[in-house]
Amino acid sequence: KQEVTQIPAALSVPEGENLVLNCSFTDSAIYNLQWFRQDPGKGLTSLLLIQSSQREQTSGRLNASLDKSSGRSTLYIAASQPGDSATYLCAVTYSGTYKYIFGTGTRLKVLA
Amino acid sequence: DGGITQSPKYLFRKEGQNVTLSCEQNLNHDAMYWYRQDPGQGLRLIYYSQIVNDFQKGDIAEGYSVSREKKESFPLTVTSAQKNPTAFYLCASQYGGGSGKLFFGSGTQLSVL
């Protein structure tokens, strides 16, 4: 069964810390992987998309890496700010399907 | 501005009633999706559509129905057969189906009276 796991479920850090969020997937034959941000009661915003042929993607203070062989992706957030507080979800899709499989997310709180 | 619009933001359903959630996009995307989000669970796919007049069931389609008469619109009906409809419903669209970024609407919170 294809599953996506995100650990920890919740994380609190002081402002300014660099942090890493983890995403694991059981089937390594992914087509692509996306990281999303969700604020309470809102929709999801796509942060980064990594194609299966890529190792990482960067956008501002965010860097996402992909290691297909180990079934893992990490989202690195540099110099965290209170405005980064949100739930971060990862999702994978596989070739030949339009279905994304989502993790349950990591709820991040950055303390001022 | 291009984007996805979901309405209403909050919706209440009486027992035995069908309700329809609206989703409209002006991104010219071919693929559209409906997801359900419950607290502590990942998003689960209800229905998706890759092209006008065609749609496929997702993992939890029972008790739901959709239509895709226009490229811009993908309404979701929650029928009386859905016995546990309380959830946050999210509509998404995608260019290039399967390879591009997913864009989401702001969601509809459905509750049962």
C-alpha cells in the first residue's frame, strides 16, 4: 500500500532556528513530490515541487530535497520566523495516475 | 487575479438533504480535484476530472457526485447517502495533469445540523 508519513506531527521552535521537516513514502517509484503549507481554516499553498529526476528545489528560505532510494524528502526552513507557523504537508504522485497521496502534516509553531 | 474560488465558505446540511459545493477556476487548467480533509487525517480524494464531460471516482466517492460541463467549473454534491459529511472540502486544479503543481481553493467547511 502506498503511504506517506510525516514525523513529527507537531514541532515548536524559537524564532531564528533552522529546521527540517521530514516526509517518508513507502513506494519509491514516485513521479513527483510536492510540499504544501496550510494555515488554519485555509486551503493549501504549493511551496515546492520536485520531479522524480531532481534532487532538490529551492525557493527563498525553503529548500526541499528528494532521495527516492530511501523513500524520503526533507523540507529545510532557514532562519524561521513566526509567520512560518502553519501545517506543512507533503504529497506524492506516481506515473500513470492523477492521484496525489498526502501525508497528515507537521504542525509548526515558531515562537517569537 | 487567476485562481480557484470555492463557495460557500461555510455550509450546513440538514438530515436527508443534498447540498452542492461550488468550485470555479480561471487558470485554464484541464485537471480538477475534490478532496476531503478530516482533523488529524491526510487529504482523501473524492473525485477528479481530467477533461470536460469526464470524471473518475477517487478513494471515497460513495455518497458524493460531480459534474464537469465546463472547463472552469467542477461542482461537488454531497448527497443524503453520505452519512458522515462533516469535514473541510478542498477543490484543486492542475495544469498538465499529474506533472504540475496543484493549486487549491480556500475550502468549504460542511457541518450537519
